[in-house]
Amino acid sequence: MCGEFVSALPVQHAAISTLGDPFEVETVCSSDPLAARLDELQLDFGEGPCWQARATRSPVLLPDLQAPLTPAWPVVQAALASHQVRAAYAFPMSVGTLDIGAVDLYAARPDALSQNDVATASAMADAAALQVLRHTMAHRDDPHRDDPSSRRTVHQATGMVIAQMRIPADDALLVIRAHAFAADRSVAQIAADVVERRLDFSN
């Protein structure tokens, strides 16, 4: 996944991380050792562009790391600037109401991403979020399996999530399962909330 960002955008380094509940705080992939190190810096400090992107659900753009330090995390900005990169960008990964983590991109020159590049990176981060979620759920013991008696409700809820998020059926069911895991509830309970319109993934 990380290599796709480097190939498609004018950046030299990329890393993808999951950033806490219900996931681990860890680097999922990196394009190279420097990207892994820069990601590790943010995870170790517990602050930085990736954390802000997750918290705000908006891209965080640092087009010039030599600019005045960001008051929220000056140590992290200074650390990033000392590692042969001039620009850093973080894009949130979320699926519906579930916050997964962030994609971090680093460039050797300032002002590396244009507005079109930022839009492309945001769309790619959305796609990466589904890939990370699919991989994570496939490698977890999922105690929230479907109750056969609730299949009709789950099927109806899946259809509603397809319409809300405009995603394929398999991804819509994945979103419901992941939300159940994150909330420590059953798939049937989450499906009922969707059908009864107590939960809307289009927001």
C-alpha cells in the first residue's frame, strides 16, 4: 500500500499506521526505513501530524518543515525536519464512524503536494482504510459472529450501509462487523441500530 502513494504522488516516503482503540498503535507498512523511522517518532511521542489527522478527520499539511514550529507539537516537527525531509503530510483513515489511523507522506522538497495531489492522497487514504480494516479484521478472533436468526436484519443493514457510504456489499458488511468489534457489541445489535436509524455511517 505504501508504495502506491510514492508511485502516484511527488513524495519519497510513506507510512501507514493504526492509532489506537480498537486497534494497536503500530506501523502497518512503510515504503522504506526512513519512513518507518519518521512514523515511529510520532508513535513514540504520541503526537504529531498523524495524531492530529486522526483526531480532526482532516488532512494535516506541513508544506515546509523549516517554517516556524507548530505550537501543538514543536518537538515532533523539529525531529521530522532533522531527518532529510522538507515537507510532511498526514491523511486520516476512517471508515464510517470508525477512526483507524493515518497515512503519513514525506517529501524531500517543500510545497511538494498541489491541491490536486492532496485530493488524490485523501482518496487513496480512504481506499487504504478499507484495506487496513479488511486485513485487521481477518487476522483477529472475532467473537461477534452473525446470529443466524438475525440474518435478515444484517442483510437489511448491509443494504443501508451500501447506500450511505456508496461501497460494495462486502465492504459494507465489513464496516458493520468492525463497528461491532470496536463497540464490543454483536453484529446483530449494530445492524439493528442501522435499520432503526440510530446509527448512520454517512455522517
